[in-house]
Amino acid sequence: MARAHLALLLWGTLALGCGKAGGDAGKVDLDSTGVDACDSYLATMTTCASKLPAETRKSHEAAIRIARDVLEAKAEADDEALKGDARAEARVALAAACKQMSDAVLDREACGR
């Protein structure tokens, strides 16, 4: 259930989408989530947000901050609740989810490779 909730929230940030390029580049300062792949996902989202028109960029950047907080909370909760192999497996699963979301962002035409 928690995994589904995390996925729903994070895909929601992706659903904000990357519109047509325009406006000045924004900057979202984010602390690390503790998971490199998730930090990379957030950097990808930040780069995409910088391509948005100024009028939509602010809400997109807010969603990125929320996603960062959720990813960090998920990583910390797994670290506190799980031990040994279960903790390692949860961290690998979270990293894989972040990698998949990052790839999905890059597949969007406006954000793409």
C-alpha cells in the first residue's frame, strides 16, 4: 500500500508534465534524499522544470520539492523499519523506481534527451 501511494504521488509530479520551452531558467535547491538514483530523478525534473514557461514553472518546482520530501521520508522509513537484506532490497527497489521515473521524464519530448 505504501509503495502504491509513493508511486501515485511521484507519478503525479510527472503528470504536471513539461510544457513548451520558454521563460527564464528556474532553480530548485534540494537536499539529498539519501538515494543517488532519486537525487538524479529530482535533478532531471528540475532541468525539465527550467524549460517551462515562467507561469507554470513555480507550481512544477513546488511539486519537485514535495517529491523530494516523500522520497527522503520513504528512504528513512525503510531504514528505520527494516533490517539486513530487507533494508537493502527496499533501497534497491526505491532506486529502481526513481530510475524508471527519471527515464520517463527524459522520454517526454520537451524534457528529452
